[in-house]
Amino acid sequence: MPKLVDHEERRAHIVDALLRSAARDGLHSVTMRSVATEAGVSVRLVQYYFDTKEKLLLDAMTRLTGRMGERVRHRVRATGAGTDPRGIIEAVLLEAVPTDDESRAFHLIHTEYAVLSVTDRALADQAFLAAPNEMEAFLAAHLATARRAGDTDPTVDPHREAAVLLATSAGLGLSVLLGQRTPEEAIATLRYHLDRAFPTTD
């Protein structure tokens, strides 16, 4: 009896090969052939599951974003932040700092993808582009909760502060990738800013 093919497993295998290749050589260097080589399969098989390189990249970004979302949830649980806005916000922002191979790969690939999508509209997937807005709204909601509880300066605008926090964390993450500062220095800077945003938090 012929062995049944698990198509989802095979797709995941190909996507993981792309992510490994992109983390090592850069997203700009990825081709259908290079992914096939990395995965140990034929180019024809890659093309069978992904009609175009753009579809392969979009699937890879969806998978990568899902992984990082789980990392954020795990960090929140591990810190015991519960419903504490400061703890939740800090846990989310700390994932913007590349501290290990997986988070470094995420930030490197995510940054390259964003830059490529500016000039290649075929890559400008709306779901991907919506993610930063969703994260900003998530942070703003927790900042608003903290303001109502008196844990932040009452003059702080939750939406503007959320935008500042995301921009700060993204910039610090990039500075770590570039070797401008260490992950520890980036984390200390993030906490410095959060201490200013939450002056009454012990």
C-alpha cells in the first residue's frame, strides 16, 4: 500500500527551509531553487505547493509571525504578569530584542520582508501589514487600563505612547542586529522608558 503524503507537513518542511536559508543568507537571496536545495527536494515539488515565490514568502511570514506570537504568549505566562498592564507590555516589547537564534531570525527576516514589500507590491500582504496596527491597538488598550488605574501619568495618550513604544522597540531591535548595542543594553533602554511611562509602578 503506498504511503499517504502529509501535504501540510511537506509544506511546512519547505517553508522551514526558506526560513533557515533567509536567516543565514538573507531574504533577498532566496529563490525557489535555493529553497529546494535547502529542503532536499526538487524545484518541481516546491512549485507544486507554491505557484510563485511571493506565495512561498507570504506563507513563510505567516508561519514566522505565528511562532513569534506564541513566544510572546509564553513570555507573558512565564513572567506571571497576569493582567498587569506594565508586565504585559514589557513582555511584548522584549520580544522585539533579538536575544537568541530564533528571535534574531524573526527580526532579520521580518525587517527584510517589510523593506522588500515597499517596492514589490506583490509581497504587500494585507494581513502582514495589519499586524503592526493590531499590536499598536493591543498596547494602547493596556496603556489605557493602566491610566485608568492611576499607574501612568494621566496626561499620557495611550495611542501615541503605544506608537512610541513600538517604534522604540523596533529601533532597538535593529540596533542589536547591526551590532550597535548588545541585547542587554537594548533591554535596559526599554525598561528605562517603561519606568518613565509607569512612574508609580514598583
